[in-house]
Amino acid sequence: MTTQQTSRISGFYKLALSERVSRVAAWAGLTPEEQQALLGVSGLNAEQAGNMIENVIGVYALPLGVATNFLINGQDYLIPMVIEEPSVVAAVSNAARLFREGGGFTASSDEPVMIGQIQVLDVPDVQAAAQAVLAKQDLLMAEADRVGGSIVKHGGGARGIEVRPFPDTPAGPMLVIHLLYDTRDAMGANAINTAAEHLATQVEAITGGRVNLRILSNLTDHRKARAEGMIPAAELATDSLTGEQVVKSIVEAGVFAAIDPYRAATHNKGIMNGIDPVVIATGNDWRAIEAGAHAYAARDGQYTSMTKWWQDEDGNLHGSIEIPLAVGIVGGATRVHPAAGLALKIMKIQSAWQLAEIIAAVGLAQNLAAMRALATVGIQQGHMRMHAKQIAVAAGATSDLIPRVVQTMIEEGNIRLERAKALVQEFCQSL
Ligand code: MEV
């Protein structure tokens, strides 16, 4: 009998870099070569990069961390995150630990259905054109499947046609046709764009109009993921606040983001602090995810929070998130960038929708981390320590000196480069 590995690892951050890599390698069964790729010794080189984009002159590295403690749908996960911002990985790991106390995250997702948009102009009667398109939807879907290639072979392909008439626009009457297309394990941008472009001739014949744009929509609201979780109130208590008080403050913070777009933007930025790093680590298109997430947050005409927070009858805190998440595990950079493949391996990803569900849970956890800090000690306390660490490194402190320099600067309330340099000199002399 094999026992399931746990992602509940306390003190992971205290381990030496090589020890952290060994632990993750043991977790995911990484080969020595794969470990070297993680460490940046091998990994993406400029030549491979030249096959990804144009005019390559090098590669640009970012920190790759691992979030611990995640329990999602009963399964433990270590979650690779690529991000330049201090505190995010530590905070999300801590939040995942709190959700774990409430049983972990429950996550689900829609079928991976994308939208391809076809813009039709010069149609005198958009309603009649819309009806004509619907009457021919089977033909259009069959035609889209004809150019679907491997996605259709893997069970994906056209799932429906939607029509959206705009009788009166500055460009005249406009009919927008949506091709709904299941792209399975691919993000699917190429497949959906190919299908949309291919349908143009038939659409013109059916509507008598002129097709202009044919492109996917990043508002992938047929392809959403959701996650939900509970934190026992007692887990949220601090030295000076009861768990009940913290739950109340977090629920109030949630209402602030729900009603005020100025707060919602920052609140959602914090959620994307969790989402983007996993999207980037897996080689997915984070601009697409950002565009979809924010557009969905404004779907009712007012930009609002991507999450909901409430207190249950036992006084515990509940949170949920629902966002469009078009991520893939085949195609694009996911398989070209060596580290992206490793990120998928570390999470033991089997499907694109499993990845989307994990990402939703990370977004929710990141939001909790930010709100908990904001509703209690404020955000600066944690940030200042990391900031001080960066200053200490910039001042030339070696790893044995960094903690002393950081601690001294924090105690003095003087986190400045000049002070760090002076401390490095002073401590070096006393060694
Ligand atoms: C900082 O990167 C993110 C936060 O501003 C998010 C929030 O305010 O909820 C802390």
C-alpha cells in the first residue's frame, strides 16, 4: 500500500536551496537533469527562446518558488509559482494551511469550451441574418470540425453557435457570431482562430453580409473554474483579535471590494498575485487570463470582486471564487519551455481543467492571505522583512550575514541601503 504524500510541509522556507530542490524532486520524481533545469543551470537557453519569439537576444529569469500545504479535492499539491514580488509565496502557503484546517478546497470547472467570434457587417436585417445562421448551425459546426485536427481527434471540437445581433452601431448593423469550441487540453487559441477564419466564407454566404474580424474572445465565460473553502474561525485569531473579530473584518473587506471598483481593482490584483505565477510557471498566456478575469469581474456593468466571503452559522469563514480560466497543458510554451513541463510534473497535472481548478484555489488562497493581513496587522509588516532582505543583499551581505543585517534594520526602523552597507562592514569586521 502506498501512502499519499502530504504537501503540508512546515518550515520549507528554512531549508537550504539544495534541500528544497531535493524535497520537490523526491515529491515529483524529477531526474537530476530536471533538477538542474529548475536551478537554472540548464533550462531555457537562448537558442530555444529563439524558437519561441522573434529577435531574441537572450533569456530573462524570474524566481520560481513552490507553495506548500495545498489540499484540493482531497489531493495534496505543491504549486510552482513564478513571481518577482516578495511575500506572495509565503503568504499563499500560509493561507493554504488555514484552508486545510477546514478540509481543503473544493474545486470544479466547466468543459474547456472557447469562443471564436466572427464579426459580420453590411447585413441589412441582422435579425434575419441571425436566424439564417442558427438554421445552418449544424453545417457550420461540421465545417469547423473539419479543420479541427488533433483537437477533434482528442474528443474536442464545435459545441454550438450563438448569435448576437447589434442592429445599431457606429459601424452600422452588426451581427456577432460565436463559435463554441471545446479545445480539450489545449488553451486552444490557434484551433479556435483557425476554425473562426475558416467559417468566414460560409458565414458570408449564409448572411449575405461581409465578415470582418475572426478571432477568439478572451472572455472565456464558458470555461470557468471555481474553488471554495472554509477556515475555522479559531484559526484566524491573532494575539490581539479573536477569530470571530477577524472573520468579521474579512467579510467586511469582501463587501468593500464587492461595492467599490477602486477597492475591487486592488483586491483582484491580489488574487492575480496567486493566479499569474502559476499561469506563468506552466507556460500559459497570463495576459489572456488577466483579460478574461477582469472582463468577467465587470460582466454586470460594474467592476467588482472576483471572490465572495461570508460567515457560516458556526461562525467560520467561507470563501469562493469563480473566474474564466483558459489554460492548457499541450501546445504553446507549455511543452517548449523546459521549466513549464516541470511545473506540470510537480503538480502531477493530468488535464487542462485540473490545472484550472488548482489555479482557482490558489487565487482564492492568495486573496485570503491579503485580506487577513489587511484586516489584522496590515500588509507592511511582512513586506518590510522581505524588503529589508533585498536591501541587505543589494548591500553585499552574504547569506550568513543577511538575517543579522535584516533584524538590525527592522529593530532600528531604518531600512536603507546606506545603513545596510554600514552594517555589512561592521559585522564583517567583527567576524
Ligand atoms: C499587493 O501585491 C496585493 C494587495 O494589495 C492585495 C489587496 O490589497 O487585497 C495586498
